[in-house]
Amino acid sequence: MSASTLHYIYDPLCGWCYAAAPLIKEARKIVAVQPHGGGMMAGTRRQQVSAQLRDYVMPHDRRIAQVSGQPFGTSYFDGLLRDTSAVFDSEPPTAAMLVAEQLAGRGLDMLARLQTAHYVEGRRIADRAVLIDIAAELGLPRDAFAYALDATLGEGVRTHIAATRELMRRMGAQGFPTLVLETEGRFLPMDLGSYLGRPEAFAQWLQSQVPNESAQLDGVAFQCGPESCEIPVHRP
């Protein structure tokens, strides 16, 4: 494992972060990955599911599936996205990630499981009971997780999101996902666009960068903005 750190600026409800999940899985085998939750749909940006929201996100999700090969379930498209009592809120799943990391060093495992629960199984990952169930599925102690989750929701997770937003400002990050390789005091932005759907190629490239880490690619080509996901346009 390299002494470098790969900073991963993400949101649990960011479709392009889900697209990048196989790349993150490969990166974890090579370099330490430090996740930073940015609260894309937190606070005043949280959204009740509606017909308008469904019509907005579905074209983006279909594009994500086409580009990345990531699966989307009918329970998501025809279940969750039609459930007008559901709320998309980034704070609870981000808090769940922080707690999973605190209890067992498994924050990134929690993110991967939350993404599958949301996009494939159509589960409400902003609901406390669902988060506790998912934690138990990961083998985390249910009672300890529930207690720590309640302690983290509110000020704890909002402080984390604020710190991530400040990190984004300092790094010039425009949205989610953003990957920045830190080595010897330098921060090198990484381009994910050309590697979506090609995790093995990404792993080979990342491995080649860890020893000398001298190359810097163009800006991220596929990304959710700070407050929402949009279909991105490739930038040369």
C-alpha cells in the first residue's frame, strides 16, 4: 500500500459517484482512500420524491448505466422513484458512513452497500431504520451503530460536510465525484471520465502513478455538481 492518500469527495446520492464505485474498489487495493462527504442533497437541498424529480433523474441514471455498466434495479426506477413519501437527504447516509468508519474502519464498505441499496434495491437510505438494518447486514453491532448514528446526526455530520466543502474550495473541486491524489504535500486532481466502466485499466494507471505520481490528467469529465447531478459534457 502506498504512503500516498487518495482523497475521494463524494455524495451517497450522487449518481456519478455510483458510476465510479468500481474504480474506488480497485483504488482501495493500491492506495489509502480518504472519503469526504459533501452534502449534495443536504439541508435546504434535500428533496421529496416527486414526478418531477423522477423525470429529472432518470435520463441521468440511464446515461450513467450506459457509460459505467453499473446496474439500476426496477425497485429503484419503479419503486423508490415513484414513492412520493420518500425523501432524498444526504445527511443520514453520510452519518452512517462516518459511524461505520468510527466503529470498524468500514466507511467505504458502507458507502458501497448504501449505493446498492439505493440504486438497485430501491431502499430509503435516508431513513434511520434502513441505515441500522444495512449496518447489521455489514456485520456491525446494531445497538452500538444506532447509538453512534443518533450521536452523529445533526451537528456531527454537518460539521463533516462543512469541512468537505472547505476542502473542495481549497482544491478547486467543482462537484462529485472528485479524486485528488496527495503525495509529499502535493495534491494532484485525477480524471475519472475515461475510466468509467474500465476499473482494471484505472487500477493499472493508478498503480503506475503511485511511485512517481508526476502526471496530472485533465478535469473530471463526468460529475455531479455541488447541489445536483446533471448529464455532463466531455471537456477536452
